[in-house]
Amino acid sequence: MNRLSLPRRFAAFAALFAATAHLAAQQPPAPVEAVARAFVEAQTRGLAGEVSIEIGPLDPGNQLPPCDAPSAFLPAQTRAWGAFSLGVRCERPVAWTVYLQARVKVSADYVVTVRPLRAGQIIGPGDLGPRRGDLAALPDDVLTDPSQATGRHARHALAKDRPLRAGMLRTPAIVRQGGEVTVFSHGAGFQVSNTGRALNSAAPGEAVRVRLPDNRVVTGTARTDGTVEIAH
């Protein structure tokens, strides 16, 4: 019977022990993935719609030492929306950081056009309808409530079944070029008003240049009531 010499047996045992110790010292994926999921769940709590979360697995062959208390974080300028990278860091007993791939889907209703719209057309309730889909896969400014579009103008022609975005709409002008407007300014303990002639049209919140009776030109902000506020 072929038997290993004592030194060889010792070397084989030492190699086996080292391999076993290495496996025992490896970071299990499950705790890292659980911390990442809990973090994303907290970040997305309160979102309207049905939220689903996918967390990419930690490499089971990772070379990370076990961590006492891993914690998750989002890299700068990253949000838990759509596809993104999520960080998990360890502080003790050995500091390390690993990144997992994640995806957040938000199933909810959004607004689409139910018929073609002309450029400049005023949008009414009958022009719009709901559609269910993943908001995280759509542009950030997609509308989710028809009231956000009703009464506004289409900036350009829109095809049927087009997801409606805020950037596609223009609010009707509340101040008309050449029209007479009331201009007011206020501060601590005072308010001054005057009348003038608008030099440009503007929707609420947009800038308006106004020529006053003494020919001075001032710039203010159009308000929803058609007046112009001069900031101080």
C-alpha cells in the first residue's frame, strides 16, 4: 500500500486546512444582498404605483472577508429609479466596498394622447387617456394626471398614443404683448403698484418687460392673475 511520508501528509493536511479556512472566511452573498434590498425598499417607500425591486447577486466566488455589519449607500447623483449601481460597504473587521446592480420598476398610470394633436392646440380632457406602464422606463417629466395638461397648448404636433411630457406643453400667456398690466413691488412694510405696457407676452412664472408711464422699462414675473411682480 502506497503511503505518503509524514512530511508529505503534513503538507497535504496544511493545504486542505488553508483551503477550508479560506472558504470559511469568505463573505456570504446573502447578508450583502439583504442589506442592499432593505436599503432600496426604504428609498422607494411612498412612491405612487406598484414598486418592484431587483438586486443583482454578489459574486459567490468573491474574495471579501466576512463583515460584521455591512451597510448600503447610493453613489453621488444616483437615485433608486430604473437601472442603477448600489454600493455596500464594510467598516469592520476589514474595510471594503462592493457594488451591485439593481433595478427599480414602478408600475402606474401615465397620460397618453388618444388622438393626434396640432401644434398650438389647446388640450382638453377628451384628448387624453391613461396607460399602465413602468414609470422608471419613461422620461422624468411624463405626466401622470390629465389635469396637468388640460387647458395648456401643445408646443408641437403630437401623434396618437404618445406619452405626454411636461416639456411638450405650453401654458397660455396670461400677459399679452402691448396690453396694459398692473405692476407691483413690495417689501418689509410697503407695497407699490403702477400700470404699464407689456413689451412681451408671458405665461405665469415667465419674465415680462414692462414700460412704465415715465418710459422706464422694468422686468418682473407674470402672476396667475395677470399682474407683474417686481422682485426686490
